[in-house]
Amino acid sequence: GQQLNQSPQSMFIQEGEDVSMNCTSSSIFNTWLWYKQDPGEGPVLLIALYKAGELTSNGRLTAQFGITRKDSFLNISASIPSDVGIYFCAGQLDSNYQLIWGAGTKLIIKP
Amino acid sequence: KAGVTQTPRYLIKTRGQQVTLSCSPISGHRSVSWYQQTPGQGLQFLFEYFSETQRNKGNFPGRFSGRQFSNSRSEMNVSTLELGDSALYLCASRPGSIGVDTQYFGPGTRLTVL
């Protein structure tokens, strides 16, 4: 099925480092969502973006809706051990309400 | 308020069998969506039900079907299982028919097909 291009696929970082990941698509979206999934759990919504250019923060997380409406990024500042997990982006198509998902970015914190 | 619950949490089947998964949405939520999650593939949308009617459908073969009951609980059925059907199946519920950002996910049912 249709997917967003999410990168990187995985990240190994030190505790305290900043993290950046992004999603791109050839399609225009009217909503971008960022989720986090912990092992054995379903995804949990972190940030929702509704307008091109919008920059939204949720604690140490910041996400932006690209001006072209075809991309979005998520930054995590000063990472901590509980940040480990898989982060997904999802875009809502302009023509219908179906969500299109990225393949995920697995965040691993080096001991 | 109780979250989305899915049963069973784990399931092992063999090729050719059929399986039924169950999802109980958050109380008051009328929309239930189903997703298939495989490693490295993200989530693939299966279908969405709202008020017992299928509203949207993804690109999956007819072996995948679902239904929703009057109490908003939903079931998903996969017939003639194939090895490639091994995956985590997630359901998500939300209050209404719009606003995908309001959906909440259950923990999933992990299906293994041998």
C-alpha cells in the first residue's frame, strides 16, 4: 500500500542527545500526526499538526508541518531512556480521511 | 475510562485456517478502524466501521473482512490464512466519523501463521 518515506529507519543515540526524524511524501496532506509505540502496546499520539508551516511542541518534542504540505519532522531534545520506542508519522490525505503511515523510526539509547 | 481492548492478545494458527479477532472500543466511541502492522512496513489500513457500516476499506484481499455490532464492538475475520498474514493487528476507536487525530489504539493481537 501507499506509504510515507520516513527516515532514519533506526537511530542509536546517547542519553541527553537531540534526535531528529522526518517524513516525506509525493502526496499533499492536510494533517500530519506523530505517534510513539512502546513494545506490546498500540501507538500513542504525540503531536498533531493541522496547518502548513505549523510548529508545535509537546514537552521535549517539537514537530513541524512542512510548507509544501508534503513533509514533516519531529525533534526530541535531551533524550532520556523512556524515549526508546518506535516513532511513526502519519498523514491524512486531502481527498479522504484515511491515514497513510510511515514505516517507523526505531530509537535506541546506547548505555 | 477503560481503553481499547483487543482479544486475544496472541494467536497461533496454521495455513488455511481462519481466525476472528475482537475489539472493544472506548465507551461512547462509534468508529473502529483496523490496521495490520508488520516489521518495517508501518501500519496498513484494513477498514473502518462506523455505526455498523463499513466506511473505508484499504487494499487488502477479500479474505479480510470485518463487522461491527450495535454496541460498537468490532470483529475482524481472516479466512484461508497465509504465512504472510503473520502480523500485529491493531484496532483503534474514536468518537465520531471524522477527526482521525482523536483515535486511540488498542494493544493489538499478534497473529502467527505456521
